[in-house]
Amino acid sequence: MLVPWSSASSLEAAERVVLLTFAVLAVCGLMRSWYNGIAGKRRSGNRKHTKEVSVGLPDPDPLAEFDLETATARNFVYANKTMRYPYHQTMAHQPMHINHWIEIDKEYKWYLDEKARVIKEHGKTVVDSLPENDEACGELLELLADYLPKRYPTLFKQHAPDSITNLVTGDRFDNVSQQKSTDALVIISRLVQDDFLMARERPDGKVYLVGGLVVFPGTYLLSETIDKPLGVLHAPVPDFNQKLLMSVERTLKRFKPNQPFERSSWNIMDDRNLFWHNIASGLPDKDLRPQDLWLRIDHQTFRKLPRTNAIIFGVRPIMRRIEDLADSPLVPSLMEKVHTESAEHLIKYKGIAKYGDLLLPYLRELTKSQIERGLISSEDDVRSFREFLKDRGMPVPSTQTSLAVPTESERRKARAGEPGGVADGMNERSFDVGYTT
Ligand code: HEM
């Protein structure tokens, strides 16, 4: 016996069955993709603490025997093309091994304490993020929380998933993957010596500074540079917009998360105040000994974040007192030539008018002493100061006066009862302090 609707025709009934089957299959398909979406999110949530941060680069090599008491950063006079003669404005960048992204040295505690002090005093002036950058701050923190225990297992531990403990300071940070914006940046300031400027390409095709942790800029402020494109940021930098801007922008837009690179820049400074050097707004102290001028080299690292596509520009100042260069063959002579033979506008921008009379005679003295000691001869070519070491099998000099200790110039000043110390240079500008930790 046939049921009533089937009496129309058996063909019609067959069509109904096929349609019904398709409908059921479609609903199942929808439900499966919905489930996969949820499950995928859950899976990636779990992966966050393991491999999601992976960017197609190998893990860094662990420094299992790392000794914080004696560790020194690489000497960037040699490691990058920072100091070069003849001196022109160039990108001078090179591919970066992942081991070199974050370097920690014996000054670690001092840097972190100093960072905390500056952040407390200057808040938003040094730590800030525009809304478009908030996610990237979290991603940067996740990348560091993944990297640090791998590279420095004696300094950092993951006691629980999604957490990082700093064994030096005793700080433990949980729910790392939930942090965003300046909260994430302040945690970063408790982990590494580096600052981070964060940049992003906007629809107009230009690259903008959209946030960062910029505690040790030395001569400029995050609050005055945030939300500006590279061309405006570098307006004071000689030759930048004419010679470098196009290639810098192209490189920053195109490079991939697995193509980190590095460069360095150098300046002469007159004190240990990494946040704001006295010389940035004043003249060096009249009694400053030339030995106690500093060569400040900023190691600059460039990474692209895979999830948010943010450009991460790490900056880590390394300070050497000029006297520390006494045993670096040809380097005092190289520095003198760079100052006296480069294009005037380049050296003027470095501030030679403020420190030249103090520095140059001392550099000549150091060169004379190197010749007298037989370390170099007057015929040696300063351009090959790197090969000089290699050819003689000499190690790269690592003398580096501790920043934690006042210089002889500072001690003399203190003995004379004059005001001095690291905070002096900061009084020259007023700051908009709207953020405290
Ligand atoms: C390969 C890329 C880059 C190159 C070659 C470069 C080059 C330079 C140079 C030569 C200076 C002058 C430093 C000195 O001699 O004292 C400078 C300053 C500066 N750069 Fe860059 N830069 C690059 C990327 C960036 C990025 C991505 C940002 C921001 C996100 C940035 C922000 C700044 C700022 C704020 C200054 C200080 C300007 C001032 O003195 O007012 N730079 N840069």
C-alpha cells in the first residue's frame, strides 16, 4: 500500500528523498565548520604557550651556563657596521641570528631598576600604545615569554603554562596571552633591557610609530614621536628623507617574520642617564674628564610579528666610557677621523659643537699611546680595524665600565658638594605625566 503523497508519482518521491538528504548533509556541514571554528580557536589557545609563537625560525640556542655576574653584550663597534670610515648615512643593516635578538649582560638589574624609576616618573611619556597597536603589544609579550626561557634557562622559567617567572627579580607574570596594550609593555619592562618602538603600515602606505616602551631614548621622547610617519620622525636626521626613507619603508613593509635584521647607531654622551642625557639639552659639565664621556651604541633589532603584522624595532643602548676604548686597536683614531673628515652636517647633528673640544684631543692621546705601546703603527689603516684583530688572532675587546658605578667625574663633583647625578638633565623639559604603574 502506498502512502497518500507518494501516490503522485514514485519519481517525485525519489526527488524528495534526494532533497532531504542534501538538506541534512548541508546542516551537518555547517555544524561541522562551526564546531571546527570553536575547536580551532581552543586549539590555538592551547598552542599559544607552545608553538603558536613560532615564526618559522629555529628556537634560540640555550645558554645553559649563563653567568649574569660576568656577562657582557657583544661589542657593537665590531659586531655591526656602526663605526665606519668614511662615514655616510646608510641603512647599514644585516641579517640577525635569532640568538642575538635579546642580549642580557651584567648590568641587567641596573637597567631594570632604572626602567622602573623612569616609568614611574614619566608614565605615558615613555610607555604608550594607540588602539591599533594594543594586540601587537600582547603578541610581543608572548614572543618574549616563549623566547626568554629557551635562551636564558637560568634566568627565566615557565612555572605554569601561559606564565613567565623572572628568577633574577622574583617577578612572576601569569595569563601572559591575555595581556594587551601598555599592561603588556610594562611587563616587558620587567623582563629585558631592551626598549621597543612599534610601527605599522597604514592605508596611506606610510609606516607610523604606533606605540612602544621607549624608556631609554636618550635624546627624544615617545610622547613627541608617537602617531607620526617615518618621514616626519626622521626629519631632523640628516640625509634620511632624501637618501634612506624609500628603502627603509620598503624593507620594513616587505620583510617577513622569519627575516629579522639588525643595525646600530652611535652617539657621544656625557652621563649615565639613558632616559635623557644632559647633553641632549645642555652643555657637558665644565669639569667633565674626557675619559668619562661615553660612546653610546644603540643595538637595533627588527622583527615582524606573524599574527598582528606589527613591525617591532628593539633598541638597546650599550655604553662604553671613552677610556674603555684605550685597548681597542685603531678605534680612537677611527673615531677621530669620523669626527674630523665626515660631511659637516652629519657630525653637526651628532652634537660635536658640545663635546668636540673635550673628545678630540683625548682621542689623539689614546692613539699616541697605542703607537707608543706598539699596539698599532702610524701606517695602519683605520678602515681595516676589524681585520686588524682577526689577522693577529686578537679577541674582540670587551672592556665596559659598569653603569651602576659613578664615574670619577661624578665622584669629584659630589665631593665638591655640587648638585649632580643622573637626574640633572631631566629638569630642562617639562613632561606630560599621565600614566603610572
Ligand atoms: C632600517 C630602519 C631605520 C633606519 C636606518 C633608521 C635610522 C635612523 C637614524 C640614522 C637616526 C638618527 C640617530 C642618530 O644618529 O642619533 C634615527 C633616529 C630616529 N629613528 Fe630611525 N631608523 C630606522 C627605523 C626607525 C623606525 C622603524 C622608527 C620608529 C618606529 C624610527 C624612529 C626613530 C626616531 C624616533 C629617531 C629619533 C629622531 C630624533 O632625534 O628626533 N626609526 N633613525
